[in-house]
Amino acid sequence: MTGQAAHRSGFVALAGRPNVGKSTLLNRLVGARVAPTSPVPQTTRTVVRGILTRPDAQIIFLDTPGIHAPRHRLGEFMVEGARRALRQVDLVGWMVDAVAGVGREDHLVAAALAALHTPAVLIVNKVDIAAPAQVEAAAMQAASQLPPLATYRISAETGAGVADLVDGLVARLPEGPRYYPEEMLTDQPEQFLVRELIREQVIRHTRQEVPHAVAVEVEEFAERADGTVYVRATIHVEKPSQKRILIGAGGGRLKALGTAARVQAEALLGRKVYLDLWVAVTPDWREKPSLIRSFYPE
């Protein structure tokens, strides 16, 4: 239309090795907690979509599981999900960690992106805690592996540089319509979001050996007559020792993580939540494709 800038829209995947800050950036971009975050690598197991809408553009971001060398069937499922998402987008934001630098797993990501031929920009994260020399070294090392369309230096934690990143992404997207209503921040079902909130709290409340063996299955999700949302969920672990750690002395740890998850779920849903948590030992579920598909339906 004459005298009016074209509306742009499209799909942008956030890609990178595990624990590089993709989920933190997604939450920052959409202004809400739609993806689980934790200090533990491989927290994101399935593709999570977040929607950023502004007057001139709409970007649908896909937070992908970290690309890594898988050690079990679950890892293979995660990496394949990430690769599939990367084949379906208009643009990729490849994230690297300025503090950790560019290592072997970053090289795996670069090789995967090069094989796809999807246009990519480089996002150097954690500039708030990295020295300028570290930031520039990471940018140079990454660019030597996969020359980007542009490089953005940001902090997903503080928001530094994120506005410039968004402007750059919008400028590289095609003209197109608004796919989702303006107020919509994600198209993930409420059950998915609550499930991931529970798993995030499990990760934050347990020891290092437990988080990777945990899956959360929401078995009932229903609104009662008084408006309270009843959620019955089973937390699956692989060993009896992990169950004991998760429950804690006198059930204290399970109660604490359940309370934290309930508070977050109530903030997310805008309704009271009754969270009914159970723990089950499901041996070697990470090696069983049928269970993986059951816990993480696509």
C-alpha cells in the first residue's frame, strides 16, 4: 500500500548447543515464560514456539533442543526434532556463548546448519558477563565455521542488544500476514506449558543425576466448578534412588517443587491450580521410543 511500510512475518529458529541461552532469549523476546530454563544442559526437549507481534511484523520463534552428540534414544529424538524445525523456517538465529567460547558442540551445530542452507544470523550471547575480547573471539570463531548474514551481540538475561536483534530479523523476513492474534504469545497448549513448569522445578530442586532422567506426564487437566484447574501429573524417573531424591525427607522436596510449580502455573493460567503430583519409577524410559513418544507427543 502506498505510503505504508509492508508487514513482515515468518518463522525464526533459535539454534545452538545445549545451555547456550535459547530458552532465556525466547522468554525475553515474547515477554513471558513459555520455555523452561535452568542451569542444566538439555532442559529443552521439544520445539517450543513463541510469538512476537509488533505493528509492522510478527515473528514466530522456535526454541529448539540443543544440538549435541546423543547418548540415548531421547537424545536422538531431541536432535532430530531440532533438525526438523531448522528445515522449516525462514531464518535461523545461531546462538553461541561468549563466556564458554566456540567448542566441539558448536561445530556440530555449524555443520548441521551448513547442510540445511537456511539463512542464518549469529547471536553471541552473555555479553553482560563476558569480557569484550571474549565476545569478539566467539564471534570470529563462529563466523569462521559458518559465515552469517549478520552478527548480533546480546544478553538474553538483561535484554542488552535484543531490540537490535529483533529489528535485524524483521528486516530479513518476507512480506506476509499476521498468523496469530496480537495478544497470543505461544500456541503451545496449556497442558504443555504446565508440564514444562513442573519439569523445570524438578530440575531446580534436585541433584545433578536426577534431571536428565525425569519426564513429566500430565494425566488429568480439568477445570472444576469453582474455577480451579486440577492437574494430576506423574513424574517419571528411571531408578528407585532417583525417586527417593525427588521425594526428599518426609516428602519435603516434592512438596517444595510442587508449590513452586503451582505458583508459576497460577501466574500462567490466571486461575487457581490444584497440583496433584506423583512419582513413578519407569526403568530406562529414555531408551524406549514408545515411552518417549508418549511423554513428548508431537
